[in-house]
Amino acid sequence: MAIKQKGKSLQARDAQLADTFFQLKVLNGKEISDQKYPPFAEQVGSTTDHTVLRPIYPEIFQINIGKLCNQTCAHCHVDAGPDRKEENMDRATLVRCLEILDQTQIKTVDITGGAPEMNAHFRWFVEECSKRDITVMNRCNLTILRANKKYHDLPQFFKEHGVHIISSLPYFSKKRTDSQRGDGVFEDSIAALKALNEVGYGVEGSGLLLDLVYNPAGAFLPGDQADLESEFKRQLAERFDITFNSLFAITNMPISRFLEYLISSGNYEDYMTELVNAYNPSTVDGLMCRNTLSVSWDGYIYDCDFNQMLDLKVSAASQHIDDFDIEALMQRSIVLNQHCYGCTAGAGSSCGGETV
Amino acid sequence: MSNKSYFNPDDLKKFGNITEFQEELGKKFFDYYAAVFEDGALTKREKSLIAIAVAHTVQCPYCIDAYSHDLLQKGVDEESMMEAVHVAAAIKSGATLVNSVQMMNHVKNVSM
Ligand code: SF4
Ligand code: SF4
């Protein structure tokens, strides 16, 4: 079934929020809302031992391979969509990423997008990582596996290279899934999960990991990850005979299209208040910006995918992979701003779910 | 006090302030409340579904807002929420209707 797009990207609509500086102004009470929240960096400084937030040696090299996607989800923090044809990583940049992986001790590559599989060099890059014994995590939106015949063999390809699949599924019902991701997404996602199960993904004993990402379809925070996981397991098994490994509950960040949704639905201030009130200092040690480097399609380096989308580059001389310098990066302090409250609410949130 | 309406959604956030006028009892209530909603013989999820049903029968808009939000966070689907309210509605209407036996008794007692 074809997916009915939720709309166009902020960029294609030339929306004010396509400007990342404007987004930062909103988050700091200078545009749209005059509500001010305690500065995040000060909050961290006064509640933890981290007067400045420093990284540990990177464990994960996260590559945002491009903004092209077959969906235009309402909450997308990347502002991805079918209209983002320009911003996609080229072969030379991927080669440079491989060189960096060869020079460092980083053993995990986390490929995200957009829909990473739409990048012309995707399969080649996975093969190259696989040759180097690097674990590949692929953030798959599921429907791409059904979008076109040329993607139908991807489950088999993933299996051959032992790719760890992390798939977004906001809910186990059509209504809530389609309201976030577009009409038709739920049915295609279920078909894709079945195809992954068929080759062994998410099946006990297969060693092929299929994790799901849950993020709320609206202006509310995710509940307890373990409870949500057992509920998803029960519902997906009963309704569709689908199995998976773990569920990561991820908080929606108040940036990009989700910020637009919050503002247009009148939920922005309540949502920010909820995030700030749920600030939990014990999440800070495990923040993903501490063990991850995030690289954009054009080779710039960021503390995380969210900072990337706000165009907040690393605070170090080594801001581009062409000048990659692990020593300089290790000395940096992580760039924090008000959106970071999305990572420290409740049990914390990262690309791997809860952090405490 | 410019707000002249009886119900203000923002007052829900001030619920904790009831300790201002009577600290000891307020605190006991909140401790008790928190304990009630912990996992026990019933799960937190089941307890929240009971809470939304009761919230409708006592017609408390604050509780309805609070538990609708809580159930969304817990990943409960719309059908389950509505079924819980139907349980409340069925008991309320049943309780109304079962009293009609009394009405019928009286009518029959005094009628020829
Ligand atoms: S959330 Fe994921 S699937 Fe949806 S538009 Fe963004 S990148 Fe694509
Ligand atoms: S948004 Fe990025 S920099 Fe901020 S706390 Fe989260 S992971 Fe760290």
C-alpha cells in the first residue's frame, strides 16, 4: 500500500522553523513563547559533578547518511522526507568515515537518516563495515522494506552482514501509528516486521537483533520502558504473531517538526514544563553525547543527532571529518542547550532508550 | 484573582500545594496516594484504568485530564480507555435502573 504523506518538510514549505537559529530562539524564550526555563547547562552544573559535560572515548560512530526518506512523519527531528533529495552522503565522505574507523578503536557504527537504505552507497558501506568486523546498527523505518521491489531483499542482506536492526514503531495500533507517520504506514510496518521475523530477526536463538523504538504519538512523555516493552510484546504477538528483542522508549525532542507540532497544537509550554519538571540528574552520566560522535551527510561532527539538526557543531578544532582529531575531540566540552531537557526527563532518553 | 471560572486546568499543577493549609494530613494523603498506585496484586496499568473509570463517575475534570495523560504515557490504547469508561457508565446506569424496582414496588403496592 502506498503511504499518504503527512505533508512536506519544513524546508520545502520554507517554514520559519526550518531555520535552526530560530528554533533555538524559541527554546530560549525569545520567539513565539516568552516562557523561560532554567538554563540546562546550569541545571546540570548545579545538580551533578559535571560542571562541564565531557565525553568518554567514543563507542558509537553515528552517521546520519542523509535526509531523504519515504515518509514525512509529523514528529521528525531530522525534517526528513521525499523532498530532501540534496542532503545525502556521497561515496568520498563514506570512505573518509571508514578511514576514521580504521584509525580509532570505535567498534560500532549507527546508521541513521532519513531512510538510510535510500542512499545509493548504503549496501556498499555496510559491506565495508562488515569486512572490518564493525557492528552495524541500522535505524530502519520499516516501510522502506515494502516501498519498492528493490528493497524487498534487504532482510536477507541485513542477515548476511549481521546488521542490528532498530525500527521505529510508535504504536501497536493503526490509528496512533498512522497519525504520526502517515496513512498506510502501520500496515506496511507490520508486513516489514513479518519479513524480518521470517529471516530470523527478533527470533529467539537466531542472534539477529530486532529492536523497536517507541516514541509517543503526541505531546506526552513515554512511560516506563520495561512496561511498554512487555505490552508491545504481548500485543504484537497476539495480534500479528510478531516477535522482537527490546523496546527503546524515546522522548520526542522539542525541535524541528515536533517543535512545530507542539507550537501549532498549543502544547509547547506544557510539554517543556513537563520535560523540565521531570529533569533527573542521574540520567546525565549516561547521556549518549558522552559516548557517541555524530556525523552529518556533509561530514561535519556533532555531539549527537539532535545537536546536528540544530546545527550546533562540536566545540573543538576538529569540526569536520577531514580534520578528524580524536585527541582534540576528547578534550571538548559538549554543547548543551534547552532541547537537552528531552534527554534527561524521567528515566532519560537516548537512541538506545532509557539511560538509567 | 482575575480568573472567574470555577474550573481552571492549571490548578491541577497546584494540587501539591494543599499541604500549605494542613501539612501533616496533606502529606499523609500524598504518601497514601503514591502507595496505592504502585504495582501490587494489580498492575499500575490496571490501576490507572480503574482510576479513569472512577474519575468519570465522580466527574472530576482534573482526574480525567491527569489519567488520560497517564494512560497515554503507559501506552494504553484508546479502546481500552473507552471500555473502562463504559464499565463506569454501565455501573452508574445499572445503579439507576435497579432502583426502578423500588419504584415499581411502590407503584404496585398502592395501585389497584
Ligand atoms: S521520523 Fe524517520 S521515518 Fe519518519 S520522516 Fe523522519 S527519518 Fe523518515
Ligand atoms: S540533546 Fe544531545 S547534547 Fe543534549 S543532552 Fe541530549 S545527547 Fe546530549
